[in-house]
Amino acid sequence: MKIVALFFPKASIGTYLVAMAVAIALPIFAFVALLLLQLEDNQRSTLKRETAQDALALSRIIDRQLQDMATTLRLLSSSPELENGDLASFHERTETALRNNSLYVLAVDHTGNQLLNTRRPFGTPLGQMANIASLDAAMKSGRIEASDVFRGRTSGDWVYNVTLPRADDPVAALIITQDAGDLGKLVTTQGLAPGWSAAVIDQSGHVVVAAGPAALEPGTPFDPRILPALSFSRGVFEDKTILPHMLLGYAQIPGWSWKTVIWGPVAQASILSTWRFLIIGGVALVLVAVLAAYAVARQVRTTIRDIADMAKRMGDGHIVSPVETSVIEANQVAIALSNASFDRSQTEDRLRFVMHELVHRTKNLLTLAQAMMRQLAKQADSVETFQAAVADRLEGLGRSIELLTSEQWGGVSLRRVVDIHLQAFPQSREQIEITGEDFVLKPDAVQNLGLALHELVTNSVKYGALSVPQGRVRFEWRDVREEDKPDALLRFTWEERGGPPVIEPSRTGFGTTVIKAHAAAAFRGRVEIDFRPEGLLWVLTAQRNTLERD
């Protein structure tokens, strides 16, 4: 007891607070100084990583837009009006479908002459398209490509094209064009630090669209001293001569020739401010120790005000950082408020993302449903037949959508897709042999493969091997390699046997269009159909990356 009294004599709380402040302040001061030295290095590394991630996030947003345009082109390319050469009806239907979007469709021949342009009424003399180079590049590569930004001849504004080459005449290519300014709605500096800018750059190094304080106009060449260094799929560029006190992050848009870049100042003010605070705070701690009683009262009052300010800013919709106080319970409240504000922000972001995805998915589904109903209406001989055909196809499409919704549109395993479509025909399940290594399909692949599989099963139940008890079906998929195609390929085989003799149909119906033309276009592959007397043989060979989720 005497030893305790020696170290802790009777004294006021102010005296104890002063002694405790001195005993704690000095080692903390030295420790924080060491931490700040480490913090300066860590902060710059973190900034580089976040800069590269922000550029990658922007590239994914632009990739989604380009992929949606490519999907629209594939659907338009298989429209019956275009296949029948009825360009006037094709113009009218396309203009109606895209009326509420900022997208326009061109159909051109091999020389680039415009056959139609939904910016102008059908029949208006149009002449040659402005960007012949992009058409030649797409025709040469044989795949969908995005052009460089250019001044549109019809619109007079800066635009870009997404071109789908076709082997048909007279329409050699379908093109979706969009004003660069409309694409700019997707390029924003929201979420970036103040003073940062973002841009999309085409293959030739020109700005397609940009945002932020240092934004460049569309068509302006990006700094040629920087472009050669952006050679990897993503990364960070630093050069004290070209970009003094600045940092640039970039990312290649997968599957396209464009890049996204973000750049802005490297803020060191917070570190300098922290150093000043540390020095001044060290001196102030001594004064605070002398005025311990007053400081405690003031600290309690300040703590309450800081917590109230956090609550107010949280109510305004901001993400708030927890305030640091000397009261443990107050710190716990501050952390809880900070976590709640962050969780709410994440929920709002997730809702915005889901709504954005819902709009795109709905548009795609409506376009597909319209094409399906038009095709079925031409083939139906009565209202009842048409209703039954539409209901059957929509039911199959609905199974795929239900699967995707259960996985939050993140992809579904191939086995589950097969099983869900076979559930509608339980009496035939034992007659089907399924083999193949399972993997996760992309959302678009779930819908497109599900449509084809539904048509195959329905046709077999009505007319093929599944229409009789002794009939059998083998459905398998496996990896294949072709010498002229280095990319990995998948081959799906639907082989029927033991059913009624097969007779090749005299006309092509909607089911045949789905399992042949639509399947080949959706997966950038080829479809072979053999109406053998012993049973139907359907083979789809497609690129694996069009089906498998990354």
C-alpha cells in the first residue's frame, strides 16, 4: 500500500491527467513520426493500385456498352426483313426499336455506299459512308469491330461505329453509330479525387470522349509521348517531365481496340498537413496537460459535436469516416456510423447497377421476343397455333431467365441449364444421355443455348426419337482444336436414334432458325444439321470464350 501511495499520491484529477498526458504523449509522438514515414510510401503504392483499378472499372463500363451494341447488331442481322431484302421494312422496324436510344443503324454494300441510315428517312440519297477504313478493317477481320472516332457526314458531329461484317449481298455490313457525346454519359469522374480526369482513347490515339477538368474534345490526339508506354492490358504511367506531380492509369478494353485512361494530381497535402499537425500537436499536448480539467470537458463536448456532425452528413447521403476521440464508447459509435454509411452507399450502388443491368437485359429480351413473335406469326395457320408456339418459346426463355435471376445474372453452370430445360419433359428424361465437363456459362450464353436446347427437345418430343419409348438421344460437349483456329473451341452434339424415320422439312421454320442461324451468330461459330433417316444430328462448334464466364 505504501508503494502504491508513493507512485500515486493524493492529487487532483488534473494532476493525474497532466502526468498521464506527458507519459503517453512523448512515445506516441515518436511512434507516429515513424508511421508517417512508412505512410508516405504506402500511400503512393495504394494510389497506384486504385488508379489502375479505376481505369479497369471504366473499361468494363465501356465494354458493356460495346457488347450491347454488338448483340443488337447480331439480332438485327438475323431479322427476316433483312434476309428477304426488304430494306424499307427493316429500316422502319429498326428505327422504331431504337427510337428511344441514341443509336442509329446503317446498312452498306461492299464499297461503303449507304443502303439505309436510320438518321434519315428511307429512300433519302445517302452516298458513301464517312469512315471507309473502319468498314475495310471489319470486312478483313470478319468480326465485329469498333471504329476510331470521326466526324460523321450525316450528323456533322463526332461519332464512332460498331461494324458487323456480313457475307450477304447487297448488305455487306451492318453498322451501329453513336454520337461521342452520348457515350460521354458513361464516362464520369464521379468517385475520383478532385482534379482527376477520365477519357476513352481509340486505336489511333484520338480521344473518343473525356470528362473532368483536363478533358479533351472528341477527336483530339492524346499526348503522343504517353501512348507508346500504354502497351500492357492495364497499368500506371508516371513521368515527372511529361506529367509532373501527376499519375495516369490505363486499361485495355477486352476484345476491342480502345483504351480507357484516368489521370490527375498526386495529392501530398494530407501528408504535409499531418506532419505539421504532429509537430504542433506535440507542443500542444504539454499545454493540454496543464489544462487537463478544461481539456477533458472540451473533449467530451467536441466528441458529441463530431458524432452529431457524422450523423448529419450520413443523413445527407455521404460516406463518413469515423472521428477519433478519447472516449472509447464514442469511438465505437463513430465506427458504427461509418460502417452504416458505407453499407448504405454500397446498397445504393448495387441498386443502381441492378437497375442499369435490368434496362439492358429487358431491351435485349424485348428485341428477341419481337423477332420471335414476328417469325412465328408468319408460320402459324391459326391464332391458337400462334399462341401455343409463343407460350412454348417464352416458357423456355423464362426458365433461362429464372436461372440467371437466382444467380444475380452472374452466370449459370451448363449442367443446370440442361437440367432446367429437360424438367419440362420428365417423361423423356431417362431417354437422354448427357456427357461433358461442366463449366459456368455467361448470362447471354445461358439464354441463347437455352433457346436452342429447348427447340431441340421440343422437336424431338413431337417428331423425333423422344416421341417413342425406344428412342434415344445423346447430348454431349467437348473441347476440340482446329488448325486454322488457335482459340479453344467447344463442340456440342445432339444425336437422335431409334425414333421414327426422319424426313427433311420442306421449309425453314422458327425452330430451325433458332438452332441454326441464331445459334451460329450468338456464339460466333457454325452449326451443322443432318436430317438422317435414323435420327437428327445437330452439331454446334463455337469459340469457348463466347460461352464460358471469365
